[in-house]
Amino acid sequence: MTNNAALEFLGATREQVIGHTDHDLFPVMQAEYFWQQDDAVMKLRASAPKIIADASGQKCGPKTAPSYDS
């Protein structure tokens, strides 16, 4: 599952993302971090901030991510 904001962030098309896991789309360490954070969120039922780099290499996170709300 994906949305336009995620596609823009990844610099990918929907076809390049659908059917792939984090491990297909990101370096191993980054994909593992995502899975660990997702597991923690599911166990705690709380959100966890993610600071990652977008397709251009710019760091992006909760306070730096662009808002796509209209």
C-alpha cells in the first residue's frame, strides 16, 4: 500500500513500489530499523517518529516532512 506523498518521497512510481517490502526499497539497515519501529508501534499501540533520508538524500522526519494536507 502506498500514497502519492510516499511515492514522491521515494522518487518512485506506483508500479515500482507496489508488491515490494521495505527490504526491496531501502538499504538493509534502514529496512530493519523500519521493521523494528513498526513492531514497537504495534506492541505499544503508539506512534514512533522516523527520521530518514528522502530520494534526494535530504533528512526527513516528523518536524521536517512536508505536509500534504489541503
